Amino acid sequence: MKNYLKIALGLLLALALSGCSPEELSPLCIVHTNDVHGHISPERVEGWSKKLGGAAVLAGCVSDLRERNSRQGVPMLLLDAGDIFLGTPEGSVSQGKAVVEVMNAVGYDAMDIGNHEFDMGVDVIESLAREARFPILGANVVNSTTGLTPDFLHRYLVKECGDLRVGIVGLITQETPEIVMPGRTERILFRDSEKVLRSCMAELAQEGVDFIIVVSHCGLEADKKLASSVRGIGVIVGGHEHELLKRPVRIGSTGTLILQAGSSGQYLGVLSAQVDPRTGSVRKYSYEVLPLEEGRCKADPAVADIVKKWAAKTGEQFDRKVGTSLSDFPLVVDGESALGDMIADSMRAASGADIAFHNSYGIRNSLLKGAVTVRDVYKIMPFDNTLYTMTLTGKQIRKILEQSLAGEILNISGLRIEYRRSAPEGRRIISIMQDGKNIDDAKSYRVVTNSFLAKGGDNFTTFCEGREVVNSGVIDLNAMSDYMRSHSPLSAEAFRLDRLIPR
Ligand SMILES: [Zn+2]
């Protein structure tokens, strides 16, 4: 009998310690977007019969989720991981205001700052922060003179979600100064995200927070590293690389879940979690990523009006037709593509240079079969870069191409390169031909590139060594539109993809 009692007591104690009973877990629903890039109107997307995205459908789905969660007594958070506006006429012409107005209407709880928020300078972010009815987070962003968080940002946010006290910390990639237009992050420093996160978490522990969410514009690999080295992050709501994770990435050593929901307002991520407040981890969860195709949810009429208003404000200039395409030109960033070749050709045509270079990460959208308007071209190249011509030596050109083969592929025109990817870095090029002849290291060539690369963007600093540099003032979008007008109908097959030849 005594033994039975001992066993029974032991079992009771074990149950109490394991916390298995579901009433000790707290429900929380995290709904999220990232890298919307101004895509607030529904759009045609390769592989989809219905249009995708559009803030009105997003708003409809969010209010359905709010209703469902409130019926079930589940607190819900709506978060965005940054890069909200740059990429469409509505987003850029309004300098982000169109997207912030939409986000106010949809009722976001917070957003994280992305690198592209800096594209139009810090003043633009300041004015967006004034308009936003939600905090913009960026814990590792500081003013370079004071060392303090700029007024327009918050390091973190504490939210009461049912019986959970949730701390939400925002982080941005430290590479931001290299990947935005040089000069746009003046007076701003980007600190080490892990160190900053640890100190935020210590403060949040003092504030009695029992669950940590990191909203991160650092990219998936960086998020994985962070989640493995810092214990106690419940969830990372990620962005930056436009990764569509159908399922969360779970880090085994710490239990952190990492989410990321594509880009361009096409998807909405929904995590329904059961949180253990004593460990600050997600014990159980279900996850879905909803494609926001037309008809998925009832479009919200108030948000639809906001979108319509801003689309009208961008003016008719964007609806002008520039040509017709007979085929899709898909977006490719890790190799040669018909779209990249066409962009580089348009730069050469507009400048008369011998050789053109364009950064493939600067291509932001595909070109679809059918009528092509300025709006379509704008979505491909939304940065308003101007064309720069300069003189480079063959040696400098070789250096640029070697760098390209080791990282971000450059789109080229006027050259034919044979290379070996497996060769050691810096020795991958077998030959560079220009006009049927091998390029001469000592000879000078007239080169065109965009203002971003000309100023050493994405670390292509060799362009800064160019001589006789001329800013033509011609915007890349206009060069591309002119090219399309004179070469229409366009066909991807016309590009033979024989400029970058692997051996
Ligand atoms: Zn980004």
C-alpha cells in the first residue's frame, strides 16, 4: 500500500513538473508578411491563373483571422518584417505613404525596418514613422554620433497577449550600408545583431516578458545562426531574401521557429502556437502560408479605396504602353537570363558604350507575356538609377567579373566570358572576349553601368576606380523603355544566353 501511494504521489509530481496539461499553455496567433515592396495592387504572377496579392484581399483575410481568433479567445499579432514600399509606382511615388496608410488600415501591431526603407534616405523613414500608427522596430540601428536609437525607431515592443507578456525585438542586416545606395545611411550605424538582441532580452526579462519574438530583416541564414546561438527566442518572423517557407524552420538546439512568407504581398503566414510561458518556447503549433489570390477572402472595400487612390495619384505616365512581349522573361539572379541580357543591352544602346554591367539583384520582378507598360518596367527596375559611363582597363574589367563569379552575378552586354565555377576564387575566368578578340589587360574600354554600381554598391568598388566618369542623367527605366519600344515584339528566345559560358 505504501508503495502504491509513493508511486501515485510520484506520478502527480511528474505531471506537475512536466507541465503537459494543456491549460498551462498559452495560445498565440502570429500573422505575418515581409518584403511587400509596394505591391498593394493585385498582379499577374507566373504560374497563377488568378491575380495574386493586393492589400484589399490581405485586409479581408486578416479580418477573417481576427474574427476566428477572437471567437476562440486566441490573441493575435500582425507583424511585418520590412522592405515595405520600394518596388512599385504606388510605393515609390508616395515615398512609402501608400503602404503605411494600408498598414494602418489593416491594423499592423509592428513592423521591422528593412534595408530598402533607407533607399530614399533617412528623412523619408522619419516621415513614415510619423504617419504609422504602429511602431517601426530596429534595435541594432543607432545614430552614429549619439550611439542611441534614432527617434523614428523603437528597439522593441512589449504586448500583453492574453495571459502572455510578449517582447518583440526588431533587427536588420548589418550589410545594409553596402547594399543600399552609398550615402543613404549616413549618420546611421548598424550594430551586431546578436549582441544587441542579448541586451534587449536581458531588459525584457526585467520587464517580466515571458515570450520573445524577433522580427528580422537579416535573411534566413543569419536567422538560423541567431536562433542556434541565442537561447530563448520563441519565434523569428523573417524577411529580406523573399524566401517562401511552407513550413517553419525549427532549430533543434533551442526550439526556435523561423518563418518567412515570400514577398510582394502575395502570401500571408499564419502561425497558431501554444506557448509555454515558463520556457518561453512554442510547445505545439500549426502553420500555414496563405496565397493571397483574388477571391481567397472578401476584399476589404476601405483598403481597396486606399489602393485605388494611390494608383490614381501615380499618374497616367505609368500606364503608357512601351511594347509587347511574346514570352515570359523570368526573374533569375544566379546566372545569365534573357531579362538581364536585355537590361544590359538597353544600357549599352542608350549610352553607346562598348560594354555594360548591371547588378542582377537590382532586377526586382519578371516580365510577363503580353502588353508591357511603364508600370511593368518600373516593377523590374524601381530604383531610379541613372546611367554612368566610365573608362576601365581590361584588368579592372577582369577583376569585376571575377568578383561577380564569386558572388552576385552581373548582367553583361558586349562581352563573352568562359569560366570555371569549380576553380578557386579569383581564377575562375578562362577567357573574356570583346568584339571577337580577347580583352587586353592594359587597354581601356568604355563601360556603362548604373549609379548604384558606379558608386561601389554591393561592394563592387572597382567601379569607383573608373576614369572619365560621366553621369548621363538617363534613368535606367527610360533606357529600358526606349529599348522595348524599338525592339518590340520582344521574345526571350531571341537572347541566346551565350554571354556567360560555364566550362
Ligand atoms: Zn531586404
